[in-house]
Amino acid sequence: MAGPAEPGQILVVNAGSSSIKFAVFDAGFQRHLSGMAADIPGTGRLQIGGAERPARFDDYSSALNMIFELLAERGVHLANLRAAAHRVVHGGASLSAPCAITPAIRSEIANAAALAPLHNPANLAAIDAIAARAPDLPQFASFDTGFHTTNSPEARTYSLPSEWRNKGLQRYGFHGISFSALVDNHPMPLPARLLACHLGNGASLCAIKNGLSCATTMGFSPVSGLSMGSRTGDIDAMAVLAIADELGVEGTRKLLNHKSGLSALAGSNNMRRLLASDDTGARFAVSHFIHWTVQHAGAMIATMGGLDAVAFTGGIGENAPEIRAGILDGLGWLGIKYNTELNLENARWLHSLDSAVQVYIVPADEELRIAQNAAALM
């Protein structure tokens, strides 16, 4: 069991679309402890260190309260920490670099909530919950959109009239903290042309050339790109308008973000359950997920002018060998050979066999990068 909090520790809160990961780092960026609340809302699991138990989460606020109580039981009290640091998915057009959270910054994060309705409200819930319990504790934000600012103007720009482009309608891209950590934590020379696959309840690909993002599948919001847990992925704009004619704007927003993707195809956004099921809908949902990942991967590879390596990260990317195999089989024309027996239990990095294109599993470490960003600002 971890001991009491020490001066200089930073709490990182990573609120995702269905979970909250958290970690406490010491002054040397070593993890003091970490855990997560998963499957929010509903009956999920609460884990800290090596202990895990079932838990019922009414919403993000109840999950956060349980996390704070767990931390306090282990001697980690918010008021004694050096700082709290957050993953924030969308900062709009003006927020991309890590920053201290002020009332003005909080307002900008709230204003961008419509662009990331599965995440920004959860990010704000964590910021507000900590502020209520420890009002003097400095808080910092790192933005998922920041890594993709190196995309070219052509890659970022929608071909809309200038008055709409000037309102901030452009491609932003997301999962940037994960992709940035992947690049910085690479234990060997970074491949020149790397296809990074962040696959989880939210999923996106990134073409990373010479360490910089040059293309990504998500755009103005996290809805676009791959088929996901509860998001549609790419859908024709006229189809969206057809839905809006019947459901209205707010109803359409809920449909695209909360009631689509794997949930719509198979009745569940839990990839583990879908892979274990013989149900026709579950099998189709898995096949659909793989198909669209492969199709978008082709565009990413073309943007880079070729491929040297593929890296999988995120909950599905790290823990679903069937999904990895399906995607790599779809990219078989590249001559990729891989060992399906290797996984996280026996290899941090999954090396392909006798192939010019290497294949890796990269455990996601967004929390470390967020802690480092906060410390740099202090």
C-alpha cells in the first residue's frame, strides 16, 4: 500500500468518455499510485493499485467522489498536493498549449463542450470537484488537440466560405496527449513514418512523420473518423441533416455522440463482450470496426508516403489481439508479418517478424505526460 502524500506530488485526472483514470506522481515523476473508475455511468469497477472492486456510478461526480475517498484512505489528500493536472479534450480554436486553469480558461473549456460532449463536461466535472474540495490547489490542463497543430493548412482546412472558417470550423484532431507520449516514450530510434492507432471507446489514427503529426482521422470534433464505441465515425453531412430534420439539432447531437457506433450496431460499446459473443450483430460490429480502421489507415499511409511502423495503444489497441490481427491482415499488402502470440504480458513492444514494417504495442501513458506538462508550467 502506498504511503501518505509527500510534498511535490501531482494528481493527474484523465476523464475519458466512459472512465476516469488517475495517478499520483512524485517530484521525480515516479507513480506513487494509480487507478481508475471504469464503465461510467452504470455498474462498473473501481481500481486503485492492485485492488479492484465492483462499483455503481450514477455519473462522473459520484465516480470522482469515490476516487477522492480512496485516495484519502491511502493518505493522499488534495490539500497537501503540489498541483492537480487534467487531460482536456477540446480547447476550441484558442487553447492548444498546456496552461494553468483560471476562471477565464475554465470558461473557454466550457464553451468548447459542444465540440466534445463526451469529454469536456467530464473534464470540467473533475476540475470543479477538485476546486470545491481544495480551492487553493493549482490546477493545469493539457489539450488533446495540441499535438496536431503541426498538420498542414491543407490538412486542417475545410473548404467552407471564409466567414465560417473564421469562426473556428476546422479539423483539430484529438488523442494528441496519447500520441505525444507515444513519440516521447519510444525506447528506440523513432520510425520516420509511424502509423499510430489509439483504439478505445474513442478511436483515432495519426500519421506521425519524423515525430510530428501530419494527418489524423478526427476533425472538428471527436465524432469523425473511425467507427467508435458510441460515436458514428465518418458520416455524410447530408445524412446528418436528414437526421436533424426529424430529431432536431440536440437530438442529432445525442444520436451521433451517444447512440451510434458499436452501441448502435451491436447493443454494446464493450469490445471485450463483443469479441466473446457469437451474436451476428456483435460479429458485424467487430468487422465494421476493423474495416473502417483499415480504410482510414490507407489514407494515413498515403499522406506519409509510405510506412515504417505501426503502433497500437489504448484499451482496445493494447488488449484485443483479435482486433490488432484483423487490422494488420487488412494491411497485409504491405508485407507485414507479426507474432500473434506476443502481448502485454510478455512484451512491452510487439516486434513484427522478418518484415520491413515493424509492429508495436505501446501502453498508453497520457498521465505521465500531463504531469510533466504541469510541472513545466510551475
